[in-house]
Amino acid sequence: MQLRNKDPYFSNGKILSSVSTKPSDVALDAFEIFSDVNALDSHIFSGIQGVERDVIGWFGRILKNSEISGYITTGGTEANITALWAAKKIYPKRNEIIVPKSAHYSIQKAADLMGLKIRWAGIDNRFRADPNDIKKKINGNTLAVVATAGTSALGVIDPVEEINEFCEDTFFHVDAAFGGFMIPFLKGYPTIDFTLKNLDSITIDPHKMGISLIPAGSVLFRDNSYLKRLELCPPYLSFRTYTLSGSRSGGSIASVWAAIKYYGIGGYRKIAEDCIKNTKFLCNELGEIKGVSLITEPELNIVGIKVSGPDRAYRALKRRGWKISLDSDTNSLRIVVMPHVTERVIREFVSDLGDIVSRGLQKNSRILRKSFS
Ligand SMILES: Cc1ncc(COP(=O)(O)O)c(C=O)c1O
């Protein structure tokens, strides 16, 4: 416990820069029960395959696709790499991927591993991928187009429906690692499911807004032909495998199963709505502080805050115990309003930020007065 206590707990509320949260008790219990199960060894642990099929089937219902296939990965990084690996199997001769600048850096890892060239697509003034730029960049060498539904920095949803329209001759992957447990459950949000006719694969991470525990991501494909292309049969084993990782935690799969059974669609909708409500509350409170503004109106529960002297504000907040991050692209404080970020926590944070910013403003005006006197 002494060792664990060196790091903070989600329950103390001051963790504002994590895309994970305290996992639900049912997920923890399930993890423990299945903690000795290796999902790779399907010849030994065949039961866990049924559990995983159940989970993927559930995603199929959420994403409106009864043919869905996929598996529980270690996280969004593995899921994104696997999606592009499958793309490479379909188009082995192509080697360019079109990626908006706001995409998660795991796409760069995938490109590096597979020797792919990234053609960076622009983003608009709301930090959304520019569909016209993507369209212009598509050519005969385009292996895949990547869009994000809930960017890591600002929670922005790329115009997935528009991009889908011109991806008929290329692989189309949507990284919804963060947004995937929110967007399908919220009213009035864009479609990010398999009714998009050119969508090949999607990443959705249970260990983020799915309230499951690390490690648990997922890669989901339109049908089972994609994973078939990745299949290998290790000579010393009597089964076939298609996953990027070898040994896989049965505990992870079971914890996702338990969480989706426990929360269901209604439970996840409530969690998503509460996070959006708290995000709006945070934005309103920030509006009351002089010298503070938003980088952009948040679509999900990630907020970019513009302050004068962001580095100083960041350091001062850290000294007061806040675990936040500074986004270097926008030079803004990045806050993720996860379920543990309650109204009480937000009030405390805004009060600290207000104090820090007003001290900064006073200091600046003293310096100005001095230099004019
Ligand atoms: C949009 C997006 N994709 C992928 C990832 C990578 O997920 P992981 O850290 O689980 O590998 C993240 C992580 O924050 C993310 O925000």
C-alpha cells in the first residue's frame, strides 16, 4: 500500500488529465475471477472465446452490424495498429495513409512499423479534419484514411459521415478510442457506425469511457474477412490466431463483459450525459474568470483552456496538486471531465485557476506600471 500511495487515486478527484477513471466494481471482480485465463490459448481456455464473442456481438448491436468481428486489445494503440495492419493485407502494394494532424500518435507508430508514408491532412478552425483536403489527397496509392471520433487533445469529432463518402476505394478507419463509449449513446451526435457504407474498422476503448479496467481496448471490423487475413497457425500449437499480441488477458475480456452487462445502453447513456453536463458546468464557470477562454466549444468531455501565461498557470496548478496537461499544439490547459470529475471538483479547480490567473494578471500589470514609471 505504501508503494501505491505514492501515486494519486481517481477518488481524490484531482486527476483532470486522464482518459481513464476508477473501474467499476463489477469489472474488477470479473477481472479477478478470470485473472489466470490466457485468451490466446483457445485450446485450453475455450470458454473465454464465448465471452469475447458476446462482447463483440454487443458492439455489433451498438454499431448496427450483425456481421461485426473483432477482439479485445490491450488498448487503442494496438487496435489502431491492427486496423492498419488489416488494411495493408487488403492493399499490399499501397503505402500512403491520409491522417488528420489531430490524430492520435499511435497512427504514427503503425506507419513506422509498416513503412507507410503519412500524408497529413489539415484541420479547420474548430480543429476538425478538413474533408476537402482528405479528398484531394486520395490517390491510387492510398492505403487508408483515418478519422477520429473524439480527438485526444480536444475531444473533437471529425466529419466522419462526409469523409466516408469518398472512401469507397480505400480502407477507412475511425479511431473512436475515446468517443466510442459516448457518441453512439448521446442524442444529436454524428453517426460513427457501420451504416457508413465505406467504414472498414473502428477502435473503441472500454478502458476509457467504458469504465472497465486497463488493459482493454477493442478493434472492430465490418466482417470476419479482415481478421482472416491476419490469421497465423503457430507450428507448435494446434490453433489459429489473428491477434497482434500473443498472450491476452482473459481478465480484460471478462471485465468488459461484466461492465457492458452491468451498465447496458441506458447506463452508458447516463454516464455520457453526466460527463457532458459537468463539461458544460466547467465551461460556464470558466466563463466567469477574467483572462480565461475556451480554445473551442467542446463536443465531448475534453476542454482546452486558454489562459495568459499557460506554462506558469500549469506549474502553479500542479503545485496545488492538480494533475493536468498542457497541449503544446494549442498551448492550452487540457481537462478531461471523466466520471470522477464531479461538480465539487470542478468548483475547486475553477477557484484555484481563477486565483492563479488573477495573481498573474496583477503581476503583469505591476511589471507594466514599473516599466512606464
Ligand atoms: C483517440 C485516441 N486513440 C488512441 C489512443 C491510444 O489508446 P491507448 O493509450 O489505450 O493505447 C488514445 C489514448 O488516449 C486516444 O485518445
